[in-house]
Amino acid sequence: MPRKPHAIELTQVVEWNSGRIERKQDYLAAEEPLEIRIGGHPLTVAMRTPGQDSELAAGFLFTEGLISTSDDILKLTPAEELTGGDPRTAVRGNSILVELAATASFDPEKMRRNFFAASSCGICGKASIDAIRSRTLRAPNPDFRVDPELLTRVPDSVRAAQAIFGRTGGLHAAALIDQNGNVLVLREDIGRHNAVDKVIGWALLKNCVPLHETILFVSGRGGFEIVQKAIAAGVSVVACVSAPSSLAVQLARELQLTLVGFLRDRRFVIYAGEDRVVRAVPRLASEG
């Protein structure tokens, strides 16, 4: 019987504190591979924190442009529920089988993409943005507005709901926030991109996409892939605790997403789409 993966692992550590040495137990955020298979064929392996694997798979397929709607998914089956298959795929429950509808416009050639590629993979910024533009993604809702004071309250609201982070201190969070500041859904994962895919997958499976009147909050920095996933889901505002990358800012400006960084305490920086948050921005002295 395969062991069901857990989001938290318990381990023994040695703590040094002002010269005092103590052996104690500590919690770790779990990290295990999840193989996503389509029609029995492996698509990719994501290093993730176990939990909400169906949401992760659905969000990943959608935000990467491999499916268009939730109707493209017939069934999502975790490995531990598979019967009659290769038992090697069910070891530790780290596999999920996706069955797509016959009408799904899934392109097998896209399976050849290396999903482990990072920002240092050598793909130029222009090629990356051209690839996003080719998907004919629509600009987010231009009429959505966010109160600056509401934005400043979001990090505390999300942190209060981070159950696993409170025990391990080792997870990223992504959350969807409505225009009143309510947390609609929060997911934690060792991978920032995985957390985003989980919340978008949650919305996709509930037929709530596009997310035209929501804020996507992300712990850590806002990279290019975070922005493209948000735009794919129709999110209007992305708010990050840390800095965005240059390519993320370029993409946000081109596709009219509001991108906020350094959201801490009562300060934040708007890198794109400031009209959704503030009005009458003063000019720089150099602009005359």
C-alpha cells in the first residue's frame, strides 16, 4: 500500500542558541515530485509540496496554454486511485493521470517543451513575450479598481491563513483576493509557481475563470512566469512581497496588467497599470 504524501515532515535537528546546544524535533515543508501524465504519457514532473495535486495539474495545463477551458478536462485521477496500472507509477502517490476531452485542442508538440526551464535558461525576453502574445490572451479588466489601503492589508490576511508556513517557515503562498479584501482561496507550496497554479486550478475547476475582479497575491518575487500565468487566468492585479523581474514588468505593461511589488507594511511600488490603484500620479522633476 503506497504511503500517501504529506505536506509536512517531522525530523530531528540540533539547535545552537547562544552557546546552548539542544536536540529537538522540527517540522519541514515536504518536497516531492509529481508526475503529470496525459493519456498515459508523461508530460512533466513538478517538484511540489503534496496537497491539491488535481488543482496543480489543472492550473498548470491551463496557464501553460495546453488546455483552454475546464471542459477540456474529463477526469483527474491521483495515482493512489489508479487500478490495473503500472504499480511503479503509484509509489508514494506522486503521479496524476489527466484524461482530456476529444474536443480539447491539446498540441502534442508542446509536450516537448522543457518545463524545468528557469529564468536563466537562455530564452531571450522578446521570444518569451512573443510566445505569450501568440496565445491571443486578452488584457485584464480595465474597469477593475483597487483601494491602496486594501492592498496594504492583504499580506497580513494571507499570513494569518498560512497554516503550514506557521509550522515550517519554508513555503510560498499564493492567494486570490476579491475587491473587498476577502481571501477567496489560499494555497501553499515549496514552489512559488506551483502555488499560483494551485489557486488558478482551483478557480478553473470551479468555473470561475476568467478572474477579472481579483487580485493575485504572491509571496516572494514576481517573475515572468507568475505574470504570464496571471494574464492567462484573466487576473487584473498581481501583488508581490518582493521585486518583480524586468521581463515580468515588460510583459505586464504590454498586456496591461497591474503589477505591484515590495508590498510590505504600508508601502508598495507599482510597476505597471497604476490607474487601477492610484490617480493623478505626479511627474518626475526631469519630465518637466
